[in-house]
Amino acid sequence: MTTFLSTCLLLVILCPALDALEVSTGFASQEVPEVEGIQAVVMAADTATVKLQCVTTMMKPCIIEGGSCFTQLTENYLNGSRKADKNKGCAEDCIPANATFSSVERKYIQYIHYCCQTFLCNLGFPEMPPRNLNGLECPNLGVAESEASEGLNAIRCYDQETQCIEFVLVHDNSEVPDKVVKGCASPAFCELAKTSILNKYFSGKIIGARCGETLVSPNQLSF
């Protein structure tokens, strides 16, 4: 009887130790990595960059990772006729812009760049907004391009054109002299004029772009 009681007491003492040994060497030691592995996958999915599918002008979708879909609308009347250009696709660094410029003889350009970041979000083309006078103007001193504009001493501004701009247009043809261009511009156009994005619409290279404040038109009450 004494021997049996001693054996039972020894088993009771050893049971916690056996349980601890099982945790370190049995099934429990295999379950911990699995749980941690699942957590790591979830965390990776939360922080991973999602691939984005966009519509392109060529009707063949493009896929980009960490970028945006874009839609670009451009309308200009710079060389005697109205021209429109539309484009869409994927862009790694998409910067939205609403750049407009107005000059003498009703010359203008509208450049609008939309960005979005959802599945096929650039499917349709938005309408080009209408142009409306905003009651501001910029001086037109010594930049008349024809007899029709010689008597005009101010250029009327439209919509978001709150800046007066002046730049030199260097033509691709060296036989064509450089020309000083003045007009009204939106802040976005002032920034883009410092890059090469708009050059193709002016058939030359824009250099030395400077912007300043507009003037209030004497006829502002009619707007």
C-alpha cells in the first residue's frame, strides 16, 4: 500500500512537468508557426500595393501597380482652327491639372488631366467644360499678331485664368523668328509652361515663362 501511494504522488508531481514538455516538443510547438504564418500573410495583404486596371485610348486595358488611371482632354484654337485631343491610360505619377490659356484673336488652349484610382475608373470621357469670361484681363502691349488685334489693349480672361503670362515661343524652324506671347493663364498653366508638356500645341518651345496678377476689367459689371 505504501509503495502504491508513493507512485501516485510521484505521478502527480511529474504531471505539470510532462505538460510543459508537451508544449515545447509536441503539437503545440507546431501550431505556433502556423498562426504566426497566417498573421504575416494578412499583414502583407494589408500593406501590399494593389494592382489597378485602366482603360487606354487603344481600347486595350493596361495594368499598373501603385499608380493611377488618367483621362486627358485638350482643346485648342491656336493656329486658325479648333483642334481636340483625347487620351487615357495608366500613369505611375498622375498629377491632376486644369490648365487654360487665352490670348489675342480668341486664341486659347484648355488642357485638363483627370486622375482616379479605382477599377476601370477612366472608362468614359467627361465633357470639356464651356469657356466663360471671369471679368479679369491682362495688358496687351506690343504683342498684336495682326491688324485685327492692333487696337486691343487688353486680353480678356476666362474661368480659372487669374494670372497674366508672358513667354517666348521658339519655333522648330530656325527661319521663323522667336515670338513674345502674352495672355491670361490659370495657375496650373503657369506651372506647365515651365515644362515641355504644352510645347507640341504651340508648334515650338516655350521658354522664359513669367506670370503675374491680372487686372479687373472696367466692364466687369457686365459679367
